[in-house]
Amino acid sequence: MPVNSFIVDSFKVITNIRLTTYSDIPVVLNIYATARKFMLSTGNINQWVNGYPTQKLIEEDIESGHSFVVENNYGVIVGVFCFIIGEDSTYTKIYNGKWLNEDEYGTIHRIASAGIEKGVCEACIKWSFTQILNVRIDTHRDNKVMQNILTKLDFKYCGIIYLHDGAERLAYQKVL
């Protein structure tokens, strides 16, 4: 999977997206802590609780080659996300709707910003479309910020999926 740099035109930020390394873990953990605080401040009190995502999960994402960090034009890590091309087992069944297609797709998980640059989420999503033209993502019902971003970026609400632990998520998809 090629990892590349590109310009997010709307923010004039040169953003490098690269695979996460083990040495990045302390910064990544801080970014997730910042994201949890932000979610709490915006009324999303039920997502990413009890220290989720854990260091163990981050390490598993790194081992599988699915964890990516976002660097600003000064080389500072300003975001993190998980991106996987291929079937996501939690997306096998969708309720109260349907996926736009059943073609091969990429899935974005655990996207978070350090809160020091604008447009990190948008940069991650745009980068994902440089890898595959069919992208799915889910979010918590209380995560209005993410829902607004997905709507702004023309993702279509497709229905409800359930995580392995039974938690409900709103599912979205966009095809270029």
C-alpha cells in the first residue's frame, strides 16, 4: 500500500501520512487521550471509554500494518487512524438499511486528532481514497462531530452495524 504526501487544499497544510511505528506509541496514546476529552466536551460520553483504544490494540494495528499517523509540514504527529482494505467482520450485517455496494472496500477506524491542526480527519479520509475508491466508516450515535464531517464529505448514511461487543454504530459509505 503506497503511503504518500499530499496537500489538503482547503487548509493549505502539507500532510504526510505514514505507517505508525512503535516509537510513535506515546504520542498516539496522548492523541487518543486528547480525543476522548474532546468527545466528552461535545456530549459524546459513551464512546472510547475505559482507556479505549488500548496500547495493546495500537500495537496490534501496527503489527498488522493498519495504523497510520498524520504529520504536519513540521513533522509533528497531529493525528492517527486505522485503515484496512478488505472485509470488516462487523460490517457483514447491516440493519435498517444497506451498503451502497458489496465491492471491495477500505474501512477507517479510530480516527483522532491532536487538536493542533485543522483538517486532520478530512486529510485521513482523502488519503484513504488514494488507496481505494470505496470507503466505509462507522461512528457512535453521540458523535455528532464525526457525523457532521462525514455529511460534509458526502458520505451516505447506510444503516446500523454492531461491534463484536454488541455496541451499536451508525454506518456510512462513500464511493468515488
